[in-house]
Amino acid sequence: MSEKKEYDVEKNVGVEENEEYSLNDDRRVKVLSPGAMVAKRFFRNRTAVVGLTFLVLMFLFSFVGGFISPYSEKQFFYRDEIRLKEIAGAKENLDYRYIIKDSDEFDTTVQAYSVLYINRGETEFKLPRIREPYYINQEADGLYIISHGNRIIGAACKSILSLDSSAGITADYDLTVNALRAALSENKTFTHNGDSYEVSEDGSLIRNGTEIGYISSYVVSPIGGQASEFSRDFKESLQYFLETNDAAGNFKRDGDNEKTQFIYKNPATGEEETYVVSYNAADSRWVIKRYQSEHVYDLFSAPSKEHPLGTDNNGMDMLTRLMYGGRVSLIIGFIVELIANLLGVILGGISGYFGGWVDNLIMRIVDIFYCIPSTPILIILGAAMDAQMVDPTVRMMYLMLILGFLSWPGVARMIRGQILSLREQEFMTATEATGIRVSRRIFRHLVPNVIPLLIVSASMGIGGTIIMEATLSFLGLGVKFPFASWGNIINDVNNTHVLTNYWFIWIPAGILLLGTVLAFNLVGDGLRDAFDPRMKR
């Protein structure tokens, strides 16, 4: 059976008899919703799509990357490093040292006068306003006893008594003076507290047949808890080394740049230990250094398999810090814009709708905020929080609140201008005629009509906020350690050496910062073009 057709004169085509069409048939007219039209226009803009793609990657990098990374934001890394470390200082004692018996009588003034008159060769001196004289009695060659009247108050000598820690006694006045007297005179024996003591020819102090210390004119002062290394044999070997090399002219007396190796054979282990000795003319002493393995922070480590972007000046993984830094920078940008837009929409909407004195009052407040120098205020507040040592988490919250509170006037003025034109439209007259309350007219009918402009403004404002945060953090006034942001990461480049030698510290953070802000601007431009109905595609 053949199918009947009728001829369409207007279109000059055949139309099947059993098909019916309406004017709003979906197959003839495809109607797009406003949102779909905006999306279609936006995705036609290639630069905007590129910006959106970069932002998506940044969000994944910042918010997902932190969970994937094997390291935490606050994790430090260490390495073992051989360093030449100062362990002691040695000095030949050329000045008199004091042995104090009565600290009240033998104070610093009496000590200074005692040395002065000892050098003059006098045996008596007086102090102003003190009637009773002081007497100097030479007990042995280089040992002087100082008394006040008939009371012994102290002594002065260039030799030094050093007791072994295993001796179990302290060097009080009587023991020290008796030992020095025995060392400097012919009588080498004495008794103290019922024990017999003897000083050998090499200066060893022997108690009841056991060596407990020695007397020398050299002082070896340990640095950093190294006293356990300095046995008497070590000190005597060092003294012989210093005297021999000093006499041979191997040490410069006019600088500290001459270094000589001192090799000491440890009798306990039988191994040779190498030390580096130099003379420091500033304080007239020898500096003893030794190569030691130290567990130190892995600072400025070059990119490697474990750390693809190396480590920073705190020994932290740079890639992980960039991830968490992006999270902080993006969160601050969004929250600041949220605060600014919330305040701006409320105040701008009220100002634009009511007009009159309400509009005048709010706009004068806006003018006042425009006159506030925001950058100096931020610097002052940052310095004040530094002085108060505000917790880094609380400081970050304050930073977001302050930036948001200083950014709302521009949004309020923009919203006011839009609402001033929209409130005269017919649909607003209809809302008044139907009796809709004022708050609903503003926030249900007026504000939604400025949302497109608000979205464009916010997308561009986020980039500016990120730049502001990065600037404050770079100046040390924004996000503080241990939190990371792209700004305070770049702040690590605080000298030319880091700038030129450690590119992996600042270049990645700078690229991410630049790319993110540029992407927000591209997306903002794309949204502006998409929301504008007059744009021709």
C-alpha cells in the first residue's frame, strides 16, 4: 500500500500525511536555558578554558596532592655530615689566677690591687678608706699569699691545678695552695685532711700513691660538652705540640688563618685522632677543631628521587610545602572574597534600594574606607602580632578577617550602582504591587540579577587577594611558619646566594603564584564575556 503525501507549497518539500508538527516542536527549535547559554559562551572562549583547566589542576595539586604526598607539611629531614667543629680552646696562662679563701675580703678590687703590687715587687698596699693594710707574701716562685692584717684572704699564681673527675674531691683553697707550693718549691710532699700528697717532677698530683690531677700553666677549656675527651695525656701532648710549633713559628700571631694538624694517638683505643689547631689573635688562644659526623637538617638539598624539588632552608620537602602552600593561599583568597562580597552585597543592596539618607550614610562609610591606607595598616597589624607572638593559626584567621573587612567597599559600590538601575524596572514595580516585603525584594529579586557581575568581580578579586597575601607573607607579615604559603616560601630567598644557587626554592612557587592569578583573571574575563548578552559569537 502506497503512502499518501501532500505537497508543502511554501517549503517545496514533501510532508508525510501521518506526521504532525507544532511550532514548539523540540526537533525544530532547540531552546537553551540561560545557564546553558552562559556555559556555551564560556567554553567557546579558549583562553578562559585554559585558565579554568589550570585552576582545576591547581586545586587538585593543592587539596588532593597533600593527601597523596608521603610527607607532611611540618616534617623535617636530616642528613649526616662531616664538619670541622670547634671542640676546645687552649691558652697559655700568662696572667695571675686567684685562689679565693674569703670571698668577702678578696673581692675584685683587692685582686686587681694585689696583681698590680705583685708586678711592682712590693709586699704591702692600702686601699682608700680602709685603714688596715694588705700584705703580699711570696710563698714560692710565682705563688703569692695575700692577707689582710693577720687574716689570709687568698692567693695568686700563674700555675693551675686540674683534678680528675674520678678523684672525688674538690680543689679548695688549702689543697690548691699546698699543691702549688709543693710544685714550685723543693718540698714536694704535704698532707691535707689526713691524706698524704706528692707532686712529681712532671707536675702530677699523687694522693696515697694514686694520681688524681696535675699542675700546668696551660688551660684547655672544652666547648660543647667535650670534657670527656681531654685526659691528662691529651692535654700534655697538646701542650707539647703548641710549644714546639709556636717556637718554630708555625702559628701566626697576627691572624687566625694559619692552621696546623695535631695528631694524637689515643692510648685507650690505640687509634690516631686528627685535630686542626689555629691561633686566634683576637683573644690570644689556640682553637682546637675536629672533624665530626653530625646529624644536621638537610638544608637546600638539590632535587632528587626522594625530593623532586629539593628541600628548603628548614630541611622540609619543597614539593609538599608547595602543595600545602597552595591550599593556604587559595583558602585565604576564597574566604577573603566571601567576607568582602557578603558585606558588600548587604550594604550595597540596602544603599541602592532605599536611597536617600541611608544611601548617603553608607556611601560616606565607603568613602572613609577608601581613604584608609590599607597597606600601612596591614604592616602595623602584622608587626603588632609579631610582638605579641600570636599563634600562627589565629594569625591566619586574623589575616583573612582583616583583608575581607578592608575589601568590601568596592563590592558595595558596584552592587549599589547596579541596584539603582534595576529598582526602576517593571518587575520591581510588580513586587511592590503584590506586597512582597522589602528584604525579599532586595535579596530575592534584585541581588540575583547582579550575581553574574558579582561572580566576575569575585573571580578577579581572588587573584588580587592571593597576590596581597603573598606580598604580606614575603615581607614576613602574613602566614607564619610552620604553615606554608606561596608568599612565605618565596620569602626564603632573602639573599643573593640563595637566589642564584637554589632556583628550586623560588622559581616553582613563583610560577604557581603567577599561573594561578593569571588563570583567575582569564576565567573572570571569560565569565564577563559569557554573561554579557550583547557579545556576538
